[in-house]
Amino acid sequence: MFFVDRPLTILLLLTSYITILFVLKKSNFKNRFYTKKCNNICPECDKSLERVRRNYRDHFINYFTFYIFNFKKFVCKDCNWIGLKTEKRLLKKPV
């Protein structure tokens, strides 16, 4: 019964998907963190991250999220963490 009107169903699914993306962005999902010593720190060991080249999967993630997050790929030289982070930076409070 729910899938009777296909265009309406597609529109509702797309709208809910975009809403979820904006809620994730507002909740600081995958944001970069910085301290007074370092401009971009690793989420695992709090050392500095370096930018690396993205591959086709990373570009696909940007396309799939409609460039709402604008992910960049980073690697930590100390703990070998590799991941995507967004452009927005948040100050990490000292513990």
C-alpha cells in the first residue's frame, strides 16, 4: 500500500535522506579538530594529520552526500589512522 505512488515515494525518500545529511552536518559529524599547538589533530592519538590524495571511493562519497560535507582525506603518521574529515574545524577542549 505504501509504494502505490512511486514519484511521491521517491520524493519522500530523497527528502528524508537530505534531511538526515543536514542533521549529521549540524551535529558536527566528521569535523576536524584543532588545538593551540596543531591545526588539525588525529581523533585517535591527538597528533597532527597530513592531507593525502583521495581515491575514487572517496570522491564517490562526496558525490553521494551531494558535497554537503566536502570531505578531505587525512592520514596520521604516528598511529596510521586514515579517514575523511570535513572542512569545518572545532576547537578541542583540553581534558
